Amino acid sequence: MQIYKVGGAVRDRLLGKPVTDIDWVVVGASTEEMLAKGYRPVGADFPVFLHPKSGEEYALARTERKSGRGYGGFTFHASPEVTLEEDLIRRDLTINAMAEDDHGRLTDPYHGQRDLEARLLRHVSPAFAEDPLRVLRVARFAARYAGLGFTVAPETLDLMRQLSESGELEALTAERSWKEISRALMEDQPHVFIQVLRDCGALNVLIPEVEALFGVPQPEAHHPEIDSGVHTLSVLEQAALHKQPLTVRWACLLHDLGKGLTPESQWPRHIAHEHKGLRLIKAVNERFKAPRDCQELALLVGEYHTHGHRALELKPSTLLELLQSFDVYRRPQRFEEFINACEMDARGRKGLEQRSYPQADYLRGAATAARTVAVQPLLELGFKGPELGEALKRERLKALKAYKEAASA
């Protein structure tokens, strides 16, 4: 029985990055031996055990064989006869197919260390093409390590393209897809994730609504980058640079989907793209079963981001409607995330990345002005029910008029 540290822990140590999660593989052991040593079984599909003291996961060395469609379409075989090399060859990338024993000795049968030095994301074996989830995983690793100069090996991109064309991606469950997408969006360069998916044809399968933005022009005066798809990637890049949460990054990815519906005869203008895009944003939200907070913000940003950009020009009544739409009285954080998404949209334009965005503080001030209207005096005046709601609205409108006049002075 031999125990090895495998995968990401070995890769990140060699890259000089912090090691957070450690995966262990056990060679030459049976389920019975693991149980006898106090390990607790947790794997439903194949033998994985929790260490009796540390609680870390230890998996028996195993082989796998394709037996059906999709991520779950595999038959696994674990036994004491399975070698370390046989276990490692079933992994996705060479840089994830290295192992280390308790003396720090490296086992690297598929030249992962060489690819680390060459900054290449390369598949281990042709079996890579059997698992559609690997398309998303490789694109995610590309987003994580792009800052270190990593790129996807051309032959691996070819296999990813084959998977995209095979129909296998459609077999992925919404939950598995969302898990990879959400993790990728939180990487250092999430725009690289989208670009790699596009390069291998997977974006057109998974999120055709985003693919449709590429090649669609916008007015150069507002968008020096012109291309709607390029703009979307730039907005996502800004969201990552400004350390925005997942909700904001998801909204940034989807905010302009309506531009993909504009007839060519109307280019480069996109009249009412905010409203036209809502059904597309809703469809993408539902396709991946995105969490509710991500869904809500994406729809609100899609509908109102141009209001955000025009905040300084909005009439007090329009401003009040905007604040009501976000329920800023009970959900202040959601409005703050909207403001941040609008700022990322404004900065995600070629040459305008450092522009100031006074609309942000103006909107925050407007929300504060509306929230400072007290309910108690209105209750004391005898207002209740729908009448109270109308009275509150009138007082908030007065507060916003005063705020706008003060801001303009």
C-alpha cells in the first residue's frame, strides 16, 4: 500500500503557488484494507475514503472506461493491481497527472513538468475526448493561469473542438455546467474562459446568446472597440480586475445579449436592446439553473444598465422608479452590485478603462436620500395601507428632487 499526493497540489507546488486542497491516491490497497485502517467510505461511484484523523479524501487507484454519454458515462475499476501510471493516465491535463510520494519524489510519466515549464495546457491521452466536462475545465484552467503565460496546446484545442461538434456537451447537466462556469468566472481572467470556449466552438453550443454578439458593431463614439462581443469580454475583464463578486460577473457577461437580436439594417445602433435582451438573459439563467441572486441581478442589469449610465440626466420620477425596481429599502446590496456592474460596463471599452464614473456616487446618494424618508411621521398623520404607500412615494420624490437640485448646484 503506497500513498501519493496527486493533481493540483503537486502542480501548484511546482508553480510556487499556495496549495489549498490536497488529493491523495492509494496504490496497492483494497476497500477492506482501507476500512480496517479506520478510513470512512464516501464515494458513491468509486472508492473514496476520508482519513480517520485529517478528514482528507483518499481515493483508490482506478481505471475508467467510457460506457455512456456525458460526464457520468463511465465505468470505474479500482483494485490493488491498478498502477499509479494507470491511474494518472485517466486525468485531463499533463500538469494534473503528476504524483509525489511522502519523500517528495515526483512521478511524472506524461511530462507534466515539461508542460509546466512550456506553459502549455495539454491533454494526457486521447481518452480526454470522452468527457465533455473537460472542455469547460481546460477553459477554466486557461483563465486561471493566463497571467502566467499558459495557453491551450493546439492538439488539445482540436480535441475540444471535436467534443463541441459531437453533441456530447448537450449531455452535461445544468448543475455540472454551472459549477464549472461559476468557478471560471471567479478566476483572475474570466474573459479568457469565454474566449477559449469560443475558440473551440463550445460557446456556440453552451451560450449561443453570447456567441451571437461577436461581429455585431456598436457606435464607435461610445464603443471604440466597436465589436459587441469584444466589449463583453472587456467588461468581464474589468469585473475581475475590480474583484467583483460572482453576481456582478454573471450580470456583466449577459448584460448586452439584446444586441445580438438587432437586425443588420439597424447597425450600429441597438434601440431597446435592454428590453429585447431580457428573454435571452432569462433563458440562459434557466439553462444553467443559476442561483437566484445571480438570475435577479443579471435581469436587472440587463434592463437598467443604460439608466445607470444616464443617471445624472434622469428625472427624479424616473430615478424613483429605478430605486423602487431594485427595492433599495430592503435590498441595498443588490443596488450596490448594480452600480458596480454599470461601472464595469463603462470601463470595459478600449482606451476608457481608467475613466471616472461619477454616476456611481450619484446613484448611491440618491438611494440614501430616498431611504432617509421616515415612515413614522406618515403613520402619525393617519396614513395606512395603499395610502401610506402613495404618501411615502410622494415624500421620496420630494427628497429626490431636493437631492438632484443640490447635486446640480
